[in-house]
Amino acid sequence: MSQPRPPRSPGHPPSSRSPAGQRIAVYPGSFDPIHLGHLDLIERCRGLFDVLYVAVLSNDTKRSLFSVEERLDMIRQMTKGYPECRVESFSGLLVDFMDQVGARVVVRGLRAVSDFDYEFQMALMNRKLNSRVETVFMVPKDDLTYVSSRLLKEVCSLGGDLSSFLPDIIWQRLKQRLAPAAKSEHA
Ligand SMILES: Nc1ncnc2c1ncn2[C@@H]1O[C@H](COP(=O)(O)OP(=O)(O)O)[C@@H](O)[C@H]1O
Ligand SMILES: [Mg+2]
């Protein structure tokens, strides 16, 4: 005979599944632009979740190199072989977006100890804002831990070769936008 389950403590999420029974996660970020570190994490999420929203934060106060539409387009191109990935933009609170799409899990990447403080605060704040939300931290392949969109833009603008950090399509777009040679061609 099956035993009744013990009651859960208040505020504890009943499970990571949405009411419809699917595991829905959101991987939010700027993705300006998407790079192999981001894609490594997306790959690692495959099989863990039924649906993964890659969600581009549309934030008027943060200056970006690529528009939200351009970033969505690049991510869609990179994830078109992944049927469980949905690529959307959002503004405002992440927890509100999660409620809209029925997600319980936020995926964030941890590259180094320096990421920890901010990510820890965000995870606790998001839980305070919505007790159903859990944050899952994932670690990329070791040789991608130092890759960030900010560093790639900096190196590209100085003429560095980034072909091993970016899918070719993204590398071409970044060069077009930033590389010194491209700028002088259009001068
Ligand atoms: N090289 C990487 N490896 C793994 N995760 C990464 C890497 N670069 C960024 N991330 C993670 O991807 C998410 C989005 O990063 P980013 O595009 O920089 O947006 P944000 O503005 O939220 O920092 C964050 O959780 C970040 O830690
Ligand atoms: Mg970042």
C-alpha cells in the first residue's frame, strides 16, 4: 500500500515540472553575441529539460553591440537543429517571464569564482520574488571558461582572430561590425 507523502515545507516548489508536466527552463542573458560558451551550456541542457527558452534580455539601459532582433536571429540560426529550444526576448523581471511561459528553472553559467557573488544574489532574489523558481548553475567545458561576449568584442575590435570561440556565422557578423579592417573598408 502506498504511503501518503509528507507535506512539503511552505514555499518549497512541488517539483521542477510545469503544471502541464513538462520540465521547462529559461536560459536568460544578453547574448551580445552568442558564443561557444553559451552554446556549450545549451548543449548540456539537452535531455535535462523538455523545453529550453533561450531568453534575450531587452534592456534599454545596457548598451549592446547587436540589436535584440539581431541577437535573436543569431541564436535562432545556431539552435535551429534543437527542437526543444525556443528563442524569445523579454523585458522586466525574469520571474514574470518565467510565469508567462510556465518555467520553474533558471539556467545560469558559472565560469569562475568572480561570477559567483552576483549569481548567488540573483538566485536568492529571484527565489524571494517567486518561490517556485529554482536556479541551476552549469559549468562549461574547461577551455571555454574564460570566454565572454565582452572579451570577444574587445579582442575583435583590436583585430584578433576569434574563429575558435565563435561559430563561423557569428564570427563573420562580429568582424563586419567591429574589426578594424572592415571599418577601414567602409571608411
Ligand atoms: N563561456 C561561458 N561558459 C558558460 N557560461 C557562460 C559563458 N559566458 C557566459 N555564460 C553564461 O551565460 C549567461 C548569459 O551571459 P551573458 O550573455 O553575458 O548575459 P548576462 O548579461 O546575463 O551576463 C550567464 O549565465 C553567463 O554566466
Ligand atoms: Mg555576462
